Amino acid sequence: MASYSQKSLMTWAAITPNKGLVIVRIDEKIDALTYCDMLDTCFLPVAAQEIGYDFIFQHDNAPPHRAQVTTQFLNENKIDVLKWPAQSPDLNPIENIWGIMSKEVYKEGKSYLNCDDLWEAVQIAFKNLDPGVLKKVYESMTSRLIKVLESAGRRINY
């Protein structure tokens, strides 16, 4: 999501229409096994407690997300996954949330000396996400889908 100097901070998060559910700092290269482990240890326990088991999981077509081991893990855990077009970043509401959080993290020209300080700021921005903004982003999905269909699958401005 964010970087300073030559270092970067990679994060993964899950949101619902009314709250930021979980955010994870990723300190290693993500492959399918680490992705499944993260879902198993960081996402599923929180999801079970906060939203139950009746949800549709959305992730993109990153290689770890579409790997056979990931598909098997999701099937074994009875997680319904939204079918995802090959080139469709415009449909992912988390991208809007990253943009909103980035503005908050870097407001007034703020910079960070190390990844730990940046990570702390990212967690605060995530914790303070406005539920109204999350709801608005989710409610925009129908119009996004329509625009993608109207553009024959090409990139849209959203």
C-alpha cells in the first residue's frame, strides 16, 4: 500500500459494508500457502465472530488467489467466492479504501522513517474508517458493474 525510501509495506485487508474487518501486515512474499495460512489464522476467526459464515468472499486474480491450493482451501472451508473477471481492478472496493487510507496516512505531507511507524499509521487509518464511507463504496458496486459492462470490460474511472 505505501512506501518510504527504498522499503515498502505490504498489507492485506478485509472489509464489510459497515466496518474494516481485519488488516494484516505482510512481511514475506505471498504465495498460495502463505495466503491460505493468513486467511486461516487472521481472517476466518474474525469473520466467524463478526459476520458469521454467510458471506461472499471477494479477492482478485492475483496468482496466490487463483492457485489450486487456495481454491481447495476455500472449498474446504465452504467459503463462497465472487467470480472475478480477468482484468477488473475497477470492481474491487478495497482499492477505494486503500486510496482513502493513503490520503489519511500521508495527510499534510506526513512521512515515515521506517515501516513500523508507517504500519502503525496504516492500522490507525484502518481502525478509523468511516462506516458511511464503507457503505457508500459497497453501494457503488452496481453502478461499477454497469459501467464495466457498458465499456465492454475496459477500464473505467472509479
